[in-house]
Amino acid sequence: MTITQEDELDGLKDIGRIVANTLRAMAKAMEPGMTTRELDEIGRAFLERHGAESAPQSAYDFPGATCISVNEEIAHGIPGERIIAQGDLVNIDVSASKDGFFADTGASYRVGPAHPLLDKLCRDGKRAMQIGIGQVAEGKPLAGIGNAIGKFADERGYTLIRNLASHGVGRSLHEYPEEIATWPNRSDRRRIDTGLVLTVEPFLSTGGLWASDGEDGWTLYAEPCAPVVQYEHTIVATSRGAIILTQPG
């Protein structure tokens, strides 16, 4: 989606704030001993209370309101009977729609005390996202996002999952530009137009290179097996940089 009117920006800010607040509420409620289904129900209720609809459910018939991935699961985890334990690494991905506008956000969390390397991975995962967002402005190359994130990852000895990309969003969950690499990509010659709505969501890892399918048809796992974190914002490009739409408030 490319924004051309102020009311479109207002609609995106509204749903962006809702998904951000949903993510925050889920993260605050998460504790050892609860199941991922119980955590998902908190997200579902929050979205419904604010007039929003789960995008994975409406667009893809996903069996949950949100995606919750634990430890070896790196994306699209199905909420269920898995019990969240002390020391777990949990990724929560919230995407939803309201009044025809879509927004998408996500973050990884440590449950209680965790290994110092996981703490560092989480800090650097968030920083990788911020570096990618810093490359978004009118006229800049889309490939600049992945090039900057890739440089950051290389300098710190990390890898990036190379088949889970950022994407356009706004009037649907996934739209043009369909795939935006969050790793170095020399073949992409596209440039960013003002008003373009997109996500920035690198998957930073200590060794994983690809996301492989699990047996349930949804859950993805790192290959080779290694810890992975993901942080995601929905943003809109302007001549002066990016506006982050998925801010709580």
C-alpha cells in the first residue's frame, strides 16, 4: 500500500497502535506455567475488545489469533498446550485488521532469567530491526534495508534467516512489495516511494540460515538448528525517513 490521503495514515495508525498494545499486553501477562493457548486468548480478547480482527485467521485460516513460537520454533507457532517454562525464548507475532487497514508487529522475549547469550541476541535482534528501519526513506533502495542489517550481523558473528522476509502491508497482510530481503541482496533494484507501507522484520540467529517446515504445516524451525529472534514494526516511508506505526500508546 502507498498512502495518498491523511485518513489512510490515521487508519493505519489506529490498527498499528492496537496490535502494538496487544503485543505489550501479552508480553506483560506471559509467565512460566501458562500454555501458549492461554497467552493467545489474552491477545484474542484484546483485539476483539478494540474492534480488530486477527489477520492470520482471516487471511489464512491460521489456528490461532496470534503466532507464538517457543525456543526451537522460530515463526508461525500454533498456540496450544505447550507450557511456557522459565528460561524459554518466546516470539509473539501479532497482526490484525480494522476498517480495512492491516498492521503487523512482533518481538522475542526471554521468560525469566536466561543465558547471557540469549540476552545479547535479543538486544542485537532489536538493534538489527532499528538499523533496517533507518534505511527507509523516499528514493532509497529497498535493498539498503538488507544490506545494512547484513553488515551489522556479519560484524557481530550472527546469521540471518534468508527465506523469511519483510513485506508490504496496509490493505492486506502481505502485498507489494511482496518480499523485501532483510539480508544482502544485490539483484533488487527497486526504490522506496513516499507513502509506502511495509514491515521491517529481520530474523537474527547464532547459526540458523533457513526456515524449514514442521509437520503441522505452519510452524517453522531454524536450519541448522540455532536460537533465532525476530523483531518487527510496520512503518511508512516519508521523505524524512520512516514513521513507525506499531507503537503502543
